[in-house]
Amino acid sequence: MTCPLCLRVEQTQTHQYPYLIHEFENSYLYLGEHQYYRGYCVLVTKEHYKEMTDIPEAKREVLFKEMMIAHSAIEKAFLPKKMNMCSLGNVVPHIHWHFFPRYADDANFNNSPWLQMHLFETVKVTPDERSELINKVKDKIF
Ligand SMILES: [Zn+2]
């Protein structure tokens, strides 16, 4: 079976995936397809790595900087109370990081964002909202 994130990388490179926020040297930053947590984004490595330890040493530092730039841009764009970041990969074993901005009015603030996973698909964005949110993050990437 084709890896869904390798497929997404391929679709990005052929301009068929409209959620791209920014292309870094080693990764792509995407707006999440659902926005249950406003500002939810995902950073995906261009290459298929199952574990972080599979990333060649020479790329690790650059990739970490890309992660920090993404983190900072999302934080500046949405002003969350706290950013949650996670990389699991049990379902899709291609290294990626989820960025969940968490807000003060979040009823489940002390819990993992994944506990609300069943509600994620209830908050989809229209193409206009998608462009607005993408630009909001893009404006904060330096
Ligand atoms: Zn992959």
C-alpha cells in the first residue's frame, strides 16, 4: 500500500494538494484538513522516514529549525494559551508532527487533543476559510 503521506508529498509537488502553507528544505507545512482546534497544522518530512532516528544526521538540525519556524508562526498567528505538538506515526509511519493550538476556553484543556478526535471531522473549512488561515500562518513565517 502506498504511504498516504508520500502520496500527499507527491500531490503537493504536482500542485494537487491545496492545504500547503510553506515548503521548507526538508518538509512541508500544511494547514490541517479539520480545524476543531483553530490553527491545527501538520509538518511532514519530504522523505519517508519511519522513525526520527532514520533521519540522516546532517538533516536533523535543519529539520528541527523548520519545526521551530512552523511552531513560532502558528503561535504568532493564533495566540494559543499552549501549543501541543505530537509525533506518533502508529497509523501512518511517515514522520510528521501535529501542531494543536490549545486555547483558554477549551473545556478539555488538561487532556490530550486526541480525546476529541471523534469531533475533528465536524469542523471542516471552506475554500475561503482555508485560504484565510493559510495566509494567516504564511504571514508569520520568516
Ligand atoms: Zn511515506
